[in-house]
Amino acid sequence: DIINSYRENGISHLFSISGMHISLFASIILYFLKKISYNNYYNYGIVIFFLILYTLLVGSSASVIRSLVMYILFSINKLFNLKIKSLDIMCIVLIIMFIINPYYIYDISFEYSYLISFSLVLYSSKLKQIKNKTLKALYTSLISFLISFPICIYNFYQINFLSIILNIFLIPLVSTIIFPLSLISFIFPKISYILSIFINLLESISLFISKYHLGIITFPKPNLILIIIYYIFILLFLYNQKYFF
């Protein structure tokens, strides 16, 4: 019931191992390595080595491999000062992924992770102009929702419009509290009761919203041509907004 509620409320991505986990794991290792050595080549090399082991450990899903390849390419670009544009790196990531396995194009987790990451990179300059953190989180959540909308209705025939608001509050809860506490509790099991408080809170919120079907709307399966037109319209519309709405 809890898993279904996460899916219905559009927050199941919070528990899919993807870019958020890769970034946090890499940041933790890099933080401690910089305390020991100032050699960035050495530090990033070790981080990438551990990320490869981590990817193998969690099953090498498409979204995790995408995050790993993306991190490696951005690290190389930074270390060697290649000055390759972020969008170009995202295109290289896509090419590498299809070389590894062309059938990734049918993987829903890959579609979600890559398209949302690509859209956030595309609009990163506009997002940086927003100083208000709450407003910035709202726009980030809105972009993610608009990009994931066709994938949801094509595969699951329904969408929860409350997910825009839910993600604003739940992404920080999971990324800054639940996920770090999970790692700490793994090392120090005695404090796991603190983790359980936040997990129960998250589950209660999700089950409550799911119980009353708040914000859920069902759609017929759209035509692929209509989806392509939708993406073209959304990307052009957002990209040409001088003040980002």
C-alpha cells in the first residue's frame, strides 16, 4: 500500500537510486578526500572508482549508469578545463548510453532520469537567476512535472497534480534528512529510531493523500506524435520566457 501510494502521488522517484544518491555519495567521499589531499586528479579518481563499485553493488540500472557516466564526464570536463558546454555533455551521455545498450530508450527509469536532468541543465541559467529558494524549488518541481507528464500518462494513464507541491517539501526531507540518517543508522544502529520517526511521517502523508485520491487525474494513452509535439512546445515555451514565467 505504501509503495502504491508513492507511485500514485508521483514521489516514487525519491526512492529510485539515481542522480541524487550518486551526487550525495560522491560529495561525502570528496569532502573527506579534500581533507587529506589537495590533488584533485587523485581525489576524483578515487571517487569515480567508488562510484563504479557502488553502481555494480546496486544492480547497474539504466538510471544509475546514466548518473555515473554523467558524473565522470562532468568531472573530466572540470579537471582538464575542457570548457565543454553542459548541454553538449548531456548529448554525449545519451550517445554513450545507447552504445552500451540501445534498448535503454524503452527503460522508463532512464526516460525519467535523463529527460528531467536534461531539462534542468537546459534551464539552469534561468534557475540561477531566481534568488528565492522556495520559488526556485517550485520552478524546479514544475519543470520536472511538465517533462515527466507524458511519460506518466503514456505508461500509467494517470498523473497526480499535487506532486508539484509534494516534491517541494518531500525532496528536501528525503535528501537532507532520511537518506543521510539511513547511512548513519547503518553504521550506528542505535539511532535508527530517529530515522523511523521521519519515515513514518513520510508514509503517513503519502497514505493520507493516496487514500482520498487527491490530485489524481486519469488520461487516455496519448499518441507518440502528440507527445513529440508536446515536448517541442514545452521546451520552446520555457526556453523563450525572458523572466521564466
